[in-house]
Amino acid sequence: MRRARGTELAGPQDLGVRRPEGPVAGRRARPPSGRKDRALLGFLALSPGVTYSRERPAALLWSDSGERQARDSLKQALLRLRNG
């Protein structure tokens, strides 16, 4: 399976996410604490292997923000998901 590049998101495999009960980088995974972080993870997990542009989840989750703010919020949410 190819990994997404640039402005694409391809699902939880891009985040290095494993099952919640399994280890992630030598530690136990814990669910994301923020509502939008959980929604983003759910959005990506529901379509494994599907590639999305970053604009789609940014527009869905941060529709009340400007385009730049939505992209920045998505970037921060992705970092939180990756770093657990």
C-alpha cells in the first residue's frame, strides 16, 4: 500500500496508529482526548487505504474557521494523534 505524500491523508496507517489495545512505539496507546482529534481519527479509520486531500477533513472539522486556520488546526490534530 502506498503512503500518502504532500497534501494527502491516506488513513491511520499514515499516522502510525495501531489498535487501541496494542503498543505504539513501545507504550500503550490511549484514545485521543479532544473531540475533533477523535473525529479525525474516526474519519481516517472508517476508510482504510482511501486517500483524501487535507482540505476535506479540514473543511469538515473546522468549517467555522478560515482556510488557513483550518489547515493549521488539522496539522496540530495530526501531530497530537501521531505523538499520542
